[in-house]
Amino acid sequence: MKLGWLLVGTVVAAVGCARPECSPVDYRSAECRRQAALALSSGTGAEGVQVSFDGVTGHVGQRNGQLVARVATLGSFALSVRRAPGGPKVASLQVHNVHPLVPALPGELRRRGLVRELLLPLPDAGVRIEGELPAEACSAGMWLAAVGDVQTGTVVFEGLLEALHGEARAAEAAGVPLMGLLLLGDLSEDGSPQELQRVAELLQGSPVPVAVTPGNHDVYSRAQPVFTEIFGPGSYAFDVCDTRLVMLDSGSADLAPSVQARLQGWLANAPQHLIAGTHIPPYAADTANGFRREDQAHHLLAELAAHQADLLLAGHIHARMEMTGGPVEQVVVGTAGGSQGQRDPDFGWLRLQLGARLERCFVSLPASGSPGVGEGKLPPDC
């Protein structure tokens, strides 16, 4: 079954870059991808139903004739549904990537995993849908899982998602929910629609919603914003429980100028914890494996330090390792299935336990159990 997202109605004409930074349009540019994500955060279906996310926090598309809104964040979200003049008074809508703990949405007919199917009466003023985690869901804290670099290792990644169900049960046994998976880029090898759609299909088996940002292998297409059309925005910020999460598209080894300008606002006034996720780590002095613009790397690290960020997560390097002693602690966890060039590879995810304080450890896939291959200090095994 083809799982790709089709652009919806007026969105087709809207996707493009009017900004000087991406004229002519080239979706290998982070700024062009940002502008495409802005356009795709709203859309109009064939029957005249208009769906819009608050901010660039989701993606509106169509699959098999069904209007679909994919939430990019974990936990809470908000979107508006209206009808164009002469449009239908009832709308059928699927909302994807919704946490099971979010209560029933307006017009909800049924749930299938992370998918909510809605049948909405549409008054002239439209309908606003707000998905909120119940307050008690976060009262004792939460867990998050984080990992990057699937690439050609989709079989390993499928096993990782299956094992994540056990992580959800372990979190529940500890008295806290597993709130989501942070997927830190390089979901594919060549950035083709087929590869990215395959990962989107696998993510349907996740027990929790997934927040995604692209890697360099996901953004090879000049003519089509493939990643954005399937997964939505690569740069966005949101709160879940007592934690601010800031996902940053570094697939082109830099940040979009419009995203860099928003950093301070995204990082300011965070609740108890502040975590940033990117694909390429912002090594200010090592552009072979880091940002191609050292000024942006310095700026990002300086802003994270100024706002007392707890942690910066990254992938790109197919290993797990910690970097301490800099302006902010960094953990690389590129262990989602990509080739590591090792006889005994180290696959798994980073567990983040968030409550009064942040604790972290590495969960190896059951078949692995091998030592880490990264240089420097490794996150401890759980």
C-alpha cells in the first residue's frame, strides 16, 4: 500500500519560496524546506474543507481521498477546520500521530493506534480541535526515547519500534508514561519518496507519537520537498509535560535564517527542562562532521547555554557518545540501524527520564548488547 502524502488543493500552488534566500527554489536549502512546511501546515481538500495547524506544528495532506492532518509534536496540538463557501457541512478527517493518552477529540468515531478518525459537523464559524494531555498524565514525570540514523537499516529499525512497546510498558511500570520518540534524522539513504514512505509506514507501528527532523540523507531533492511532504516541518518547538523540545532541521549542515532568527523565542521561558534535537551536531571547530557554518554552530550553542538547556541531542555519527565540557552537554545517538562498520554493532535508543531532574541511559536492542563504538564517554546502559 502506498503511504505517501498527496498535496491538498490550494497547497499545491502555495508550496514554493518567495524569500530571497531560496530564489530560485531549491529544496536542498533549509530555508526552502521551512517555507514549504509553512505552506503545508494548512490546506483545502477537494470538497472545500480547510484545515490549518496553529503555527508550523503539523502537516495537512490527503491519502486515498481522505483528508489527513499529521501532528508533528508530542502531546498537545491545535488545528482549525472550516468549510469554504459552498463547502460541505460535515467533514471527514483523520488526525495522525496523536498520543493514546489524549482524550477523545470532537467528532471522534474511532481510534487505530495513533490515528483518530473524525466526522465533524461544520458550522459557518468552523471548528477548533485541541488535543491536550490530561494534567495527571505528567504528574510523576515522563520518559522519552531518542535515536537517529535509520538509512538502509530498516529491518533493525523495525525491530527497534517493536522493542519500543516494551519500553512503553517499562515506563508504565515505573509510574510514568512514555511520551514519545525523537527521531533525529537520516531516515533514508537517498531521500527518495519510496524510502521515506517506508519509514512512515513503519512508524505506524510505534506505540507513541514521533517528532521527526531530517538528516542530510533525507534532503537530496532539489525539485521536491519530499521529507516535508511526508513528515511535515523539520524545525519547530513545543512543550510536553514540564519539558520544552526544540527540533532543528540541520539536514543541510546549517539552519534556515528564519529559524535562526526564532531561536531565542523558542528557547525562552521554557518550563523545567529544555532539550534540543538536531541531526548534525553543531561542532563549532569540526566542520567535517558538524555544521558547515561555524558562526551558526557558535550561535546555537551560545543560545542553548544562555537559556540553560539541559541537553542537545544529535545523530549523524553512527555511534553513541557524550560530549561534555562545552557550553551545553551533547549526546550523539546515531544507533537506529545505519551501518556502523563494526562486527558487533550497537543499536538501540537513548532513554530520557524527566521529572524533578533529567536522567539518561542507553537501551540496547535485545539482540545487540554489545559495547559502544563511539569515541569518548558513553551514555550508561539502562
